[in-house]
Amino acid sequence: MDITETGLQISGIPTKVGDIKDFLVQADCFADVYPFVLQAQCQWASKAEDGHLFSGIKITSISEGALEELRKLTRMLTISE
């Protein structure tokens, strides 16, 4: 949902504060970004009234190559005025 070089907001994945998860980001289906892996730790988690799950996660481990792909993705998703 929201993504930066240091973290992201996810939805639909059950997490608890402190959980560490590995994520495979496959943005190549809609952008010129190679799939990459990162590890992140849940900083906050909430559940909407409709039951939908949201979490904020902080990236704790990412390779230099994966970071470059993440930067490409964030540049593509940034709306310029």
C-alpha cells in the first residue's frame, strides 16, 4: 500500500508487533523491476471494522541489488506534480 526505502504498509497478511517476515516483491508484472526479497519487522498492526488487516513494517535486511530494485519501484510509484 505504502512503500519507502525503510519500510512499507501491507494489508491482508496477519502479523503481530515484533514479527519478522521475509517478503518476495514481484513488481515485474507491471514495471521494469526485477523480483527481490527483503526481511522486515512488524512495527504496528491493526484490524479495520470490516476485518481487513493492516500492518506497518520496517525493513531490517535487504541486499544492495534488492535495494536498487526497491528504489526503482518507489520512483515509479512517486507522483510528480
